[in-house]
Amino acid sequence: MKQIRQTLQKEVTYNAVMNMMGHPTAEEVYDCVHKAYPHISKATVYRNLSALEDKGVIRRVPKLGNGSDRYDKNIKPHFHAKCIKCGKIFDVSLPVEGIIENAKVMEDENFNLYSYQLIFEGTCSECRIKEN
């Protein structure tokens, strides 16, 4: 993991991600931090999110469709599901071992695998209830 200097701004940004529900966007993290620290700039929060991701203490979930990048406090290997109605992102509890082992076959074919994304899309229970 890359070492970065710990600052108050990084600490409050990290704490915001860790205390927020779900997978917040950078804008949502900024709004949360800004309430407690009105002097902090949006650029500082965005830069700190990137630094925290580089350090490996949070994960960035790349934008899906027209959405925004989101951040995940769960850094263990896992998959995500996206509700196509409301846009919420959920962690999916499926074993990743078999998929990762199968992906390593790509390395035998001269392909260096650095990361992977598997996103399930569907309708969440809240949206299904609203439809009925």
C-alpha cells in the first residue's frame, strides 16, 4: 500500500465514508464533510478520496451508466448490484474465489489481471414495493 501523509482533512473524509450508509458519491461525501467543516473545499475532499483509494483503505466503484463514481468502505473482494429504478448500489454476498481463480487463466494467456468488476442489475425491494 502506498504511504500518504495523514491530515485532518483525510481523516474527516475517511470517517465520513466509514459512517455513511451504502456507497456514497464524492458529492455526498463532500456534503457530509462540509456540514462539520464548512471551510473544507470540494477539491480537497475529492483529492482525499483519491488518496484514500490509492492507499487501499476505501474502494472506488466506477460509475455505472450516467451515474457518478461511488465509494465503498468494504475493501474485501466482492461484487455489486445496481437498482435500475433508483440507482442504489448494494454489496452482493457471493463467493468470489472461483471467479478469481478462473480469471487467473487469463494470466496463462499472457494477460496481466489487475482488477475486475462484476455488477448485477435489477430492481431493489423498495422499488418493487413502490411498483405494487
